Amino acid sequence: MGSGGSRAAQVPDADSIRRETGFSQATLLRLYHRFRALDSNKKGYLSRVDLQQIGALAVNPLGDRIIDSFFPDGSLRVDFPDFARVLAHFRPVDDEDTGTRDPKEPEPLNSRMNKLRFAFQLYDLDRDGKISRHEMLQVLRLMVGVQVTEEQLESITDRTVQEADEDGDGAVSFLEFTKSCWEGLGLSWHFLKEAIYISWREDGSSRRSPFRCQGD
């Protein structure tokens, strides 16, 4: 018991990060060791190059987009608290916590809505709050590679946008994205949800785990 507490003390602001992310003491410690291993030059932070060394991201079609999420607003480094916050989006949704959480408390980072926000920003490259047809096409092209023809990909993109675009502006807002994911509109949105698969375990090791629009 005391040994575990002393090990947790190695993690800066451990109690605060645990409250914010929901990670267990053991998981947070594993993530901290993972962070320090990636920080090969002992800088105290990670750069984009450091994260590019992670094998699971190197082979993931959305790897570059996921790495971008660690560096919002053009920042060039990520410290451990921010590293843990991003990874907290990958924790499974706890339905029991959802029913008992104090509404005055911040929404958990791994809530379904925050998972959707995270997924949305992987598509919204210019951060204008909408997924344009061009942005949708770029992501789907990354996901399918050469498995379909360009004509088929264009058709899938058009159907995906049209099914979600309620206001007819030719793009998908976050609200439209959310409704489409919850309601499971059509074959093309099923295809899109299959595209939101991200590789990462809480302990930093590799596996192909679902990061879906709906449920977990």
C-alpha cells in the first residue's frame, strides 16, 4: 500500500490529474513511465517527433491527425498532464458514473460527447466548426487507401455529407455529426463510424481498439 503511494508520488500533480482524467493510480503511473520513455532526451515534454516514434500511430491511417490533437493552437510541446488528458478520451465510457455524476462537475473527458468532440476534430482540419466535403474526402481517402476507386470514394463522401447535412450548407456541423452518429444514418455513416478506430491502450501499448461514435 505504502509502496504504491510512494510510486504515485513520482507523478507530478498525480491527484489532480487522476481526478480530471479518471485514470487509476496504476494506469497513471504506467502512462508516466511511457511518457518518460518517449522523452528520450529528458526534456520534460514531448515533441511531434517523439510521438511519431509510437508504432501504433505510425501504422494508423489517422496517426498524424491523432498526433495533431496533442498540439492544439499550434503548440510545439506537450507536457505530461496534457498527454494524460488526451489519452483520457480513449477510456471506455462508465455508464454507472454517467448516472451518478454531480451535474455541477465537469463532464468526464471519456464521456460519449467528449469522444464525439475528439473524433470530430480529427476531420475538421481548419477548425472552423464544420467538416467540409473536401475534409471528409481527405479522411476517407486515408482510411481506405486503394481499396476503392476514386469515383466510389467521391460517391461515399457525397452520400455521407448529404445524409448528415440538415441545413443544406454542404458541410457537417458538430451537431449534425453528433445526430448522425447517434442515429446511425445510412450505410455511408456506418462506413464513417468504422473509420473512427484508433490504436491505443491506457498503458500505452498497441492494439486496435474501437473509438466509436455510438457506445463502447
